[in-house]
Amino acid sequence: MSLYQPELLRPQLSRIEDPDVRFGMLSGGPDSYVPGLVDRWRRGQKAGALNLLARLRTEAAAQALLGLREDFSEPAEWEALVEMAGRLPDSDEGSGYEPAYMGAVVDRGQSPHIMGGTYAGDMPLCPVCDRPAGLVLTLGAAALPFPLSTDPSFFWYTCHCYALDFVTVKLVPDGLEVFYGPQGPGVDGGHVVPGERALALAPHPNQLGISIDATGGSSRHQVGGRPRWITTASHPRCPECRLTMRFLASIDSGPMVFGHMNFDGTLYGFWCDSCRVSSVQHQA
């Protein structure tokens, strides 16, 4: 309950002693928490106070963090906190799309959001073994309440070399343009998703985002909202416009009725709609 509906537990906060439950209840916490956490940070308790502030995931928390930009010597640390709180550090946009959905893998045809199967044209190639990547997910833009100009697609390697922890591509009319690595024909590439599947969506009960870090391999999938990182990280920047990309989807590994995903941990999908660039970041 503290993860998915913390607002129901928050009136009983004084009676709850379990530190994990209390930590889970940070998401959506009252604005009155913000000044105290900022004050703790200014008094030298940098290690934890702003991390707790970001995990409130509220507009008040985001605005407080945006105002602290000049106090950080490491921009990446500040950016990750702002994004966790719900804002992009270089624009007025939210760090993810709203509303958030939970996903379940189903048979092809049961949802407009395609998983697995083939993708025409060149694909990213592993720089070690040359095996092509496979399609993870193509979201049906028309079936989502997001301002998307096209159907975003996300890809991941079908080998286990883990030479790179990201795949970044631009969707063009005749296929893909691959950044930061080789590309080639997507033949005999194996699979990332077992079989030709789809992703069925249901409203997420915690629209602000869960405050506790994720554990990969739990078969929890998400579209929209904010990423639940295994290890907190910054959003990637679009290689074309150089702006921070918005989180759009995460696909987790783990067992399901169709078998196992062909990767460990979690894949996080980010999207730049104006450039039609997708970037998948991997954590395990």
C-alpha cells in the first residue's frame, strides 16, 4: 500500500514504525516537508536530504530543486534529482508523460501496443558479436492520451554481450538511423520478447511515481509516469537537439506465461518527439 497508494496510509504516519513503509510514503508527501529538507541540506546534510526531497515527486519539490541549480558542482547529480521530482532540467515539461499506466504482456492483437516480432530494415548491431537488436515495444500513439506525433519504437540487443547499456535510434520513413554504434540487416537476430506479443495497459494506482527504487526481474511494466530506477540515473539527452528526453516506458525482465524476456534487469525507454528519437537505457 505504501508503494501504490501511499495517500491512504499517510494519515497513520505517526503509528507506523517500519522504515521501508515510511520511505514508501514519501511519494506525494505534503508541501510542508519541502522547506525542512532544503534546510537540512543547507546545513550540510547533503547525502540524504535532497534525495528525500526528490522522492516526494511533487511540483513543490521540483521547484525547490530547480532553484538550487547554482549550488551543485556536478550537473548530472542535480539533473537526476529534478527529473525524479517530475520536471525536466532544461525545459518546462514534465519528466514523463501523464497519465501513468501499468502494463501486462498479452497475445498479439489484444492491445494496439506491439511487443516483439520483426521490424523491417536495418537494426542496431552489437559492437562485439554483430548480432542485430530486436524490437521491444512499439506504442500505438493513437491509443494513448500523450502528445505523440508518431508511434515510438524501442529496441534492445538479442545477445548477452552487454557491450553497451543503451540503444539510441531515430525513426525515419524508411527505417532507423542508429546512433553510437553499428547498424545492419535485422536478420537472424533472435528475440528480446518471446514471440509476437502486445502490452495491455491499465491505470497506475500511483500517478506521481513510487519512491522506493525498483528491483529488476519482477515483470512490472510501465507506460507514462516517471521511471522507477533500479539505480537513480539522469535521463539521456537527444543526440539531435541535445535536450533531455522524456521517460515513456519501462519493460522489466522476469517470468510470465509466455516465457522469459531475453535480458536481465529493466529496460527504460525515453523519447524525443520533435526529433523522433528513442533511447533505451538498461539497468540490472
